[in-house]
Amino acid sequence: MTDTKQDEAGRGTGRTLRGVVRSDKMAKTISVEVVRTVRHAKYNKFIKKRARYYAHDENGQAHVGDTVDIVECRPMSKLKRWRLANIAEKASI
């Protein structure tokens, strides 16, 4: 018997990232910016690296400024390989 992790929808879980929604102008898609800190190899200073991911948002519930969790999934389009797991924090207006 294999013991695989599954979410509430019954799908297997992949990597999970937390980021801020930067664009929600596409249909069922959000652009999420993830910031991580890495140590510079030569100078040993911590620097910030940013990456943008396209995530599937079926119901259009995430908006610009929200902090969200995205999880890796099967490819849904040319660039979209993530889906919205949950909204960690809503943006304050």
C-alpha cells in the first residue's frame, strides 16, 4: 500500500509556495510573485530573488495584493503549472 499525501479535493500534493498576487486580469489565472532569500556565494550576503508563477484560480477569488499559497500541479497551459491552494491573507484596502 502506498502512502501518498492528498489535499481535500483528492489530488496529490506537490511543492507548495507562498507569494503575493501581482495580476488577476486573466480569466481563471493569477500571476503570483514569490520572494526567497539566498546567500551570495562570494560575499555571503543574503539577497532576495523573485520569481513569478502563473496559477489556476477557478473561481476568481484571489485579487491583487492577496497573500496566497499555490501548489504544483499538472500542466494546464503553456505557462500555467500551479493552482491556487488557499488565500492566506486578504489585501487591506
